[in-house]
Amino acid sequence: QVQLVESGGGLVRDGGSLRRECAASGRTFDGYAMGWFRQAPGKEREEVALITWSGGSTYYTDSVKGRFTISRDKAKSTVSLQMNSLKPEDTAVYYCAAGDGLYNLRKGVGTYWGKGTLVTVSS
């Protein structure tokens, strides 16, 4: 059974930092892109940060560029998201995801999802 288990969410003050971790298991993830999405109250889920299988390419939504950093450990099938200079507008449920290639990950085709964890940034 494929599982993406997330950790590291919680409550932080405006300007603070959090680190999210996600461990994937249950199958081989060779070739899989991984990433983080989020859904704020009353809004649609959006892409936050993605990383290719090789780790050589990363993609960020404009609102988090320069503040968030995504990384992965292929050997351990883990992906991390370091979030700095957090703002109240970053408050959302954050989901880890894995997809067979960047395109499929973005489209949600055959994508595996974590359960999501709430990140709250207080002002």
C-alpha cells in the first residue's frame, strides 16, 4: 500500500519558519516527481513547490519564491519543504504528493497524496 506520511506542520508566528517532511513508501518511486500543494480555507488547492526525480529542477509558485525551499532524498524517498519568512496568507493545509513525472504530478494523474497537515501563521 502506497503511503505518503507528512510531518512538521503546526502553528508559527508571522515571520517564523517551519520545515515539512514527507516520507513515501509502498512502491518504488523511481522517476517520480514530488512536491507540495496547499489549500487555504475557501480556496482551491494550489501548487506550492515541485521537484523532479533527479532533484535538478525545482519549481515554485510566485508567492513563495525566495522564502520556501524544496529538496528530496531519492534513496529515502523523502521530500522536504523549508518554509521561512512565513506570512499569515501562507496559512493552509499542506499536502505532499508524488506523480509519475512533472506533468502528471501537476495534473493530478495517477498522483499519490498525503493526508495533509494544517500550517497556521498567526499575525
